[in-house]
Amino acid sequence: MDVPLPDEVLCCGGRLTHVLGKPQDCREDRTAHLELQPSHGSLWAQQMTGAAVQTYLLEKTRVACQASSERNFHIFYQICKGASADERLQWHLPEGAAFSWLPNPERTLEEDCFEVTREAMLHLGIDTPTQNSIFQALAGLLHLGNIRFADSGNEAQPCQLMDGAKCSVRTSASLLQLLEDPLLETLRIRTIRAGRQQQVFWKPCSRAECDTRRDCLAKLVYARLFDWLVSVINSSICADPDSWTTFIGLLDVYGFESFPDNSLEQLCINYANEKLQQHFVAHYLRAQQEEYAVEGLEWSFVSYQDNQTCLDLIEGSPISICSLMNEECRLNRPSSAAQLQTRIESALAGSPCLGHDKLSREPSFIVVHYAGSVRYCTAGLVEKNKDPIPPELTKLLQQSQHPLLRVLFPADPGEKSQEEPSGQSRAPVLTVVSKFKASLEQLLQVLHSTTPHYVRCIKPNSQGRAQMFRQEEVLSQLEACGLVETIHISAAGFPIRVSHQNFVERYELLRRLRPSTAPSPQGPSPDEGRSERSPPVEQATLQALLQDILHALPALAQAATAPAEATPARVHCGRTKVFMTDSTLELLEHGRAQVLEQCARCIQGGWRRHRRRKQEQQRRAAVLIQAAIRSWLTRKHVQRLHAAATVIKRAWQEWRIRMAFLASKELDGEEEKHPSQAPCSLSSFPLPLAQTRLLGAITRLWPLGLVLANAAVGVRGFQRKLVVFACLQLPVGSASSYTIQTAQEQAGVTSIRALPQGSIKFHCRKSPLRYADICPEPSPDSVTGLNQILLERHRLGHV
């Protein structure tokens, strides 16, 4: 019984193929299929039982050749930056060491990633000694890249090593566990077999040939190591074919490539993308046509750009670019770049997708792909297509004592190692283009037999920074992924598809724009349509609302454009969806925005009206509250004033009575002392009895007489005069002819009886009256005139 595969193992397998098989720019194509088996319970329930990885094109040229802005494979940087001190000493990787095959080492830090890679290897069953063997071999390749050769003056002598290269040769041979002299001899001397007897000749290589053999050795070791790693991963995660019934395939393709210098790798990748784009367009059109048929629409794509012409140029029969390169490889003759360019241009001159750059100094040709034109350099195309491996390099690696290299390069070529995957034997008659084309055909067969889904990944910038989008880079990636061409094809039909329910929920507001008509018996009124309707409405009501909305489109089209330019909106109502073009969608959104603007204005007007009313109510309430508070404060103030006036009045009355009493007592005492000084007696005047009694009463109560004499109402006429005379002790005859002075005059105070002309004055200096100069303090709140109650000059003047 198969046990479901842990997710950690699958993730580790994918990570190892990414680290060892992908450089910084991600240019290795691979597929992985996840094997599924039905689980118990549900018919559709599946569980994962295994997986497998398959590679199509490993850009092994990247090991020895990198562009100025590119990097090598990730694993080399991880080893150099993440190894421990002991591992650096063991692999001869000191801090700050420079390697010619590791450009741009400062761009990304991979110290932490190296530990993750080691952990992934452990999950896949690769123990620590095997890991150390892998990393030791990779370190040997780095030192191999530092070997530099100098030109030899004599063609019969091999090239000499440049300064410092001897140490790199010794270190590389030590790490790969090869003998130093055989390694140098293999890199600098070429073996030639000629004649029927296969006689062996040794020819010294030129400097360029030495560099090529060195790079070929590195690429051979890395390619065998990568294939072995894929086989180990598959043996760890793959399940028995009898245990699974279905699978999910994942195809990782970088996309269209165009660089300043493009060679065989870019041609193969762009060729694969052309095939995949053709499959995608066919699949997309077929899916669109099937959807239209299901929805009841009669529509077909009559015109779209097909890339079959470009594919005929690359892989067509009998003559194409691939066939011409394979023919050059089979002829086994020296082929120059200019000769290959001439053959391609002459044999394929009639193809519209072939061009020529007249300004280019290097031999090249131009292929017009679906994503743009690419210039391919013909220099090295035939050699890369042959992928020649000198037999002496293979024999040299077979002599290695390295445990991993002995597995990768067994001594007997006919006997395969158990770790080597099946189907990885390299037939010498097959070229790189032929093998890639065969693997691509197998991939397309799988794609045609399955239901594909496409995921496009776009990098916003090449620096790996957050929140930064480069418009040029994003646009180039969209063109490389074929999305621009897909958009053009989609625009030819109905790219906008909305379900009936979503269409009614979003554009039901457009019913407001229709002229008011009698309510239809089939559908609800606009007010009812806007009511809360959380569950889906019935189909009949939905169709009525849908038709009502669609009938408003002509009015929207006329309002949006001039009457002469108005065209009917391209919209079709299917069974479950509404199909429309981008212009129709813009029209609907414009109308919806108008309705929302009207509603917003209505809401704003209602809100402003409510706010004004509320503010007016608040103002009135504030005025009422202020009036009530002011009234209450005034009432309290008046009450305080009234209470204060009452207190003052009471105090004044008490003081006045006291003063009157004291003054009466003092005056009565003075009259008793000087009775004979009176000028005349009132008894000399014959008076009636009533007046006599009244005069006696006034004489006894003279303060009250003063009050009565100065009162505005009361005693009138003669009685008033008597009261005054009695109070002032004046004769009844001629009051103005007498001047009376008492003893008070001697003390400096004129008596109130001594005023001859009716005016009375108080002189408050040295007064013998104890309380004569005492008066209450005036109050601003007191009633005016209280202190004038005794004497008023204008009133005495009338007496």
C-alpha cells in the first residue's frame, strides 16, 4: 500500500532542481507531474502518492559563459557564501576568493539558502558525505574556470599556463581527484585517430581550443551531475505506476528571450514558446467557441494572427533552420558562421518571418517571433548543436578517484550505473536540436491529452525591490508571455462575460435612466427592484430585469456620442451570461456613474436639508434656553436688589428715628435753658382753639412737623405755615424780620431756627450735636432722595 508523499519531500525536490538547474534569470525548462490515486470515501477525493521531474533543456553553457549583467547557477554562490570555515578549508574556498565564472557575486546573499539546500538534500535521502562530494566537485569546477592559457609561439608546442594558473590546476585536480599532468595534457593536447588502423596522433591545441576543452569539461561534469540529481529526486518521490491513475502536470517555462547576443539556447527556448503559444491560441479559441455554443451565441473568430509561418521557418520540412543546422553537423566539415548565414538566407529567402540585419558586423539572421524580432548569431551554432565531447575528456573523468565522479562516469561505457536514470544515454548521431524537438513533441502530446491551465508570472523589476514597477520590463514580459497577442484575440470576440445575477445586481440602477412608462406586469417597479433582495431572484423576474436594463443601452449610446456617430452596442445575452465588448462595458459603467452621481446629489441635498433644519432647531432651542436663563438671572438680580433696598430702607428708617429722637432731645434742652430769649410768644396772636391745639402738638413733635412740612401732600394752607413756624419757633406775624440765634452759634454751628430767608444750612464743623454729622453711606442701588427727606431747599423756598 502506498503512503501519501509528504509535502516536504516534494518541495525539496523542486528546490534542488531550481538551485542546480536554474541560473539567476530562470532559463531551464522542466515539467513535474504529481501522481494521484483515489482515496476512500468520495469518488472525487484524491490523495498524492508521488511525483516525477523531467527536464527539457539545461543551459549548461551558463557554467562557463555568462553575460555582463547575468549570473551563474545559484548553487555556486551558495557554496562560496554559505560554507563553514572547515568546509572552506576543505574545498579551498577562502574568504573573498575571486572566480572568473562567478560574476556579480554581490547582488544577492545566499548564506541562509545554503543551509536550506542542505536540509532539502537530507529530506530526499542524500546523506552528508554525498553532499560533501557534490559540493567538492562543484568547487573543483570553480577552480577549473581560473585556469588561463597563453598563446604558444610554436604550433608544435602546447600552450603555456598564465601566471597563477598552475595553482588553480593543482587545486582543481585535487578536488576532482585527478592527476595533475593528465589533466593538463588532456586540456592542451588533442587526440586524432586516422586511417583504417585508427592510428592515434597528438596535436597541440591553440589557446581558443584549450579554453573550449576546459569549458567542455566543466559543462560535461555539471550536466552529468544535474541528470544524476534528477534521477535521485525521482527515485525518492516517484511512486509505483500501478498505484496512481491520474496526475497533475506542472510545466515551468521561462518565456520568450531576446538578448543582445542570442545563440542556440535562445533559439530553442523561443522555438518552444512558439509551439506553446500555438497550442495556447488553439486551446483558447476552442474554449471560447465551446463557451459561445453552450450559451447559444453564433460567433466565430474569423481572423487572428497565427504563428504557423514562424514555426515552418524553424522546424518546417523539408528545409528549415533546424534542418540546415543538422545537415551541417552531419557533413562533418568545418563550418563558418558566414557560410551558415548564407545558406539560411538563400534557402529560406521566401519566408516572411526571416530577416537580415544589414548593419550587423557579425554573421547573423533575424527571426520574427510572435513577441518580437530576435537576432541570432550564427557563430558557434553548429558546434553547440553537435555538442561534441572529446573522448579523452570522458576517459580522464573515468580515471578519477572521486566517489561521485566514478558513479557519473563509469569505467565501462556499456554498463550503466544504477543511479543513472533511464533514457539519459546520449547517442552521438543526435544533435541538440533533434533531441529538444523530440522532447517538445512528447510534451505537446501530453498537453493535447489533458486540460491545460495557464499561469503567467510577471516580475515588476529586475532588482527584486518591493513597491517598484518598471513599465518597460513589465510590458516586455507581457509580450514574451503572449498575453498581448491573447488580448488581441480576445478583443475580436466578447472579452467581457458577466453572469445574469451579477449583471442585474450591478447595473439595475440603469433602469432609472429609462423614460417613465406604465409599470410592466412581468417585472417589478423600479422601487421594488431596489428593495432588499439578498437571495437570488426567480429566473422569470431576473430575465425581465435583464431585458429592462438592456433596453436602456440605446439611450446611453445616444447620450454618450453624437447622433450621427451612434452605433448599436455589441452585447449578447446568453443562457447564463451576458457577453459584451469593452466599449459596451465602458458605456454601462458611464451610465451607472451618472445614476450614482444623481443619487449622490439627492442624498447630499437631503442631508444638507436635514442638517440645516437640525441647525435651525438647535438655534431656536439655544435662543429659548438663553432667554429663560437671562430671565431667571434678571429675576434673581431684581430679587437681590429688592432685598438690599429693603435692608437699606429699614436701616435708614432706624437711623432717621434715632436722629430725630436725639435732635428733639437736644433742642428741647436748649429751649428750657433760654425761655426768655424768644422774640415773641405765640400766645400774643389770637388763634382759634383748633389751631392752638395743633400748634402745641407740633411744638412737642417738631421732627414730625418737619416731615409734614416738607411732604408733597398732607397739610395745606395755613396749617402748613403753622407747622413750619412751630417747628422753627418763629413768630406768626412776619417770619422774615426776625433773626434768632441760640447758644449753638457760639460753638460755630448755626441753629436750624436761625435761617431768616427760609434756607437751612448745616455746618458740620465742631458740632455740639453728637450725631449731627453722621449719615448712612450712599448706595448705588438705593432710591434717590432718601437723604433729602429732612431739608429740601426748593421746597423751603415755597414756604
